[in-house]
Amino acid sequence: MKKRKLIIMIGILLVLTMAVFGVNAYVTASTSDDISMIYKGGEIEKAQIEEIKDYNPQCVLVLGCAIWDNNQPSPMLKDRLDAAIALYKKGAAPKLLLSGDNSRAEYSEPDCMYQYALAQGVPEEDVFLDFAGFSTYDSMYRAKAVFCVDRAIVVTQKYHLFRALKIGKSLGIEVCGVAANQRKYAGRYGREAREVLARDKDLLKCIVKPEPTFLGGKIPIDGDGSVTHLN
């Protein structure tokens, strides 16, 4: 009897493992063709910009990441911002949408990203801030529902792009991704292991389509981004 229970438990574990990694493989395979390029700093090839511009993106959407205590972007976030700002300056899209966590008064990823963009010469009216991007799903959902984004360039590291693009496509956004990988980041293996589970979780959300933590009134991305600034 004990042997039979053990066999059943092993069978269930194998099925669950296959399901987890099967979903992960599906998410990555179904979005890999939507990753346009890996930004490596310096000049972006004109042909790549023209390819991205072909579908007339409304904005470059930067997904938030950790910031440091001195209100500076972490290396991962800095690389995302550098890639997004380069795309903006090359005319790939007319607006930046900076989405991140501001769940605590003393911690604001969007404000940190905004200050960085301003310091790089991006006009404030071309920068939209989403202070309720508490998760990748929330950021993508709000891009569509709040900022009326139908076409976007999504910028984050490559491991994260597969999930972000899958969510965006499921919500009706025409998306392409630009990977911001420019260095080796600490905690790679743990982060990528967690991402496998996150892809499974968010694929379910793509099916159910729950509302994000917060919604709010519409702020069309083709307007003046200054209306989203706190100061």
C-alpha cells in the first residue's frame, strides 16, 4: 500500500513538473520572434530602428526594477532606461511610459526613472509615469486600460521579455521587445528559476484576465505626460 502511494505521488510530481516546464517552454517559444534586438549600448543600427518603426509604436514601455537607497536605478534598471532613452532619441517611438512600484511613500521606481530620463535630456511632456505597476501583469494591463496603448516597444532584460510580451499580446497590445542586457547581473540563476514559475502564473492570468491592483481614469499616451507627474 505504501509503495502504491509512493508511486502515485511520484507520478503526480512528474506530471506537475512537466506542466510547469511545458508552460514555460510555450511562453518563451510563442514570443521569441517578437524580440527585435538586444541593445548593447552605443549606436543602434538604422535598419533595426526602421523595422521597429514599421508598426508605428506609440511608446517605449520600461518595466520597473529595484532602485537603490540613494534613489538611483539599480544596474538592471539603468540598462533598461539607457536602452529606452536611446530608442526614444532615435525616433523609434514618441513617448516613454515608465511603470513601476510605488507601494511605499519612501520607495518610487517611477520617480527614480523619471529623474534619470530628465537628466538624459528627455522632455518632461514625453514621459508618462505609472505609479501602480506593482507587477509585470499590472504594468501591461494598465498600459492598455489606463494609457490607451495599442502598440508598444517593451524594454527589459531578455529573460523577462518573454513573459511581458505574452501578457501584452493576450491583452490586445501589439508588442515588440528590446532586451536591455548589457552586463552579467547578480543573482541570475535564482532570478531565472523564479521566472519559470512567474511565467506559469501569468499565463493563467492571461486566460482569466483579472483587473490589476489599481485602475483609474484614462490618460491617453498621445497626450502630455506632465499630467502624470507628482511634482
